Amino acid sequence: MHDKHQIIEEPCEVKVSRTVLKTSEAGDSLAEFNTVTSEGEKTSGKEITQVRDKYTRVTASVEKKASNGTRSSRRRCRQLLKRLGGREQKFQTLVNHTISYRHVQYAKATGQAIALEDLTGIRERTNELPRSKTERRRSNSWAFYQLRQFITYKAVKFGVNPILVVLRYTSLTCHHCWHIHPNRGESYRNGKSFRCGHCGWHGDADLNGAKNIAAIGHLLAVPGGSGLACSLSDRVLGLLKSPRSASATWGRLNACPIRIIHVSE
């Protein structure tokens, strides 16, 4: 008798959708791009920020009028505030639907999976940074969880594999040589740029982090694993001399090319 079921293993690309809050030296959360891919494709986040700021100004003006107005004017202001809130929410929902649909359709057409960063607790961590009231408002209104939900359900609907990845050390590690800074508390990342002190690679910090997410995505998506490993050579890293300040070296991937998408505010 012949077994009707056969297992066929094929390599696949991992398209990574990073959902990360971009922070600079000053701790600001203003993002230039809504999405950044490994191929240089960028979607500007400027329009979203402008619309949010516009609704914030209008809302503040209406609230001020309501506080100084009559009973009937306060009632009309409350109705107007409700409509304004609904419009802003609809705009953000439309943007997230558009972004998620485009990326899922690309993944489906090219036979890729989609890896998403798990940003649980990101707001609590970023709110601990010294920032202005405007920066805090913008980051707290960032609908990253909704975007993740939209990408996930659309991926399942169209037969694309969604992968959730933990983001630990992905912003600190160089994707080219898989090293982090040897000194504890220091980083090769400087705001929006990344310059590796080990191999010399330099470029966009979010793109670098997205490639690291892609590496982890390969580990989870490719049958049999990806060959991702950590070198503990004391000759290269000096781990035995200073275990607390050691850097990590990850082995290169035995996988196919990667497409990366970074999603920010």
C-alpha cells in the first residue's frame, strides 16, 4: 500500500512586518515613515501625524468653548466632539486596513510569510522616557495593535502564515555580523541610525532591526530551523573575561532572501 500523504519541504521567504516605536536620543516618538521595507520601499507617516494634530487642535478649541459656554452650547460641543472622535478613528482604521491589505497581498503573491513584533507593554516602556506632552500624545494614539490584528486576520484569510516574534535585542544587534555592543548599557544605535563597531555596517536603525526580526522569523517559518546560532568564542568576544559585557554573534542564515517591513507610528 502507498501512503496518500507526502510531506514536501520547500524553502520560503519571510516577509517581516515590524511594529516598533521609533525613538531617538531625546526619546521622541515621531516617526518619518509608517512602513519601511528592506527593499527601500517607504510609506510616509506624515499625513497620519498631521491629521491627528489637526483633530487635537480642533478638539481643544471645542472643549474650551464648551467650558465657557451656555448649557445649550455645551450640549452642542459634546455632540461635535463625539463626531470628531468618530472621524479620527475611522481615518486611522482606513489607513490600517490599507496598509495591512497591501502587505498581505504582496506576501500572498510572492509566497512569503509575515512576521510581526510582539509589542506588549511598549506604551508603558516608552512613557517612562522624558518626552513632551505632544510626543506622549502621539505615541499613545498609535494604533499598532489594531494594525497587527488587521494583518493577522487578513493573512489567515488569504492563506499567509503570520508569525509573532519577541523583539528582545533586535534593535541592538547588527544584522550583518550579528554582534551587539560589547559594553553593557551601550549600543551601536544612535537615534534613527545604526553603525556597527565590529563590521562597520551602517544604515537605518529600523531597517537593521527589521532584518533581525526576519532572521527570527526564518527560524520559526523554515522547516527544520534556519541555522541561527550564537558563538561563545572567547577569542572573538572575550566572554570568559567579562561575561556581563559580552556581545553575541549569531551564525549566518542558511535561508533564502528576506523582505522586511517596519511599521512605525
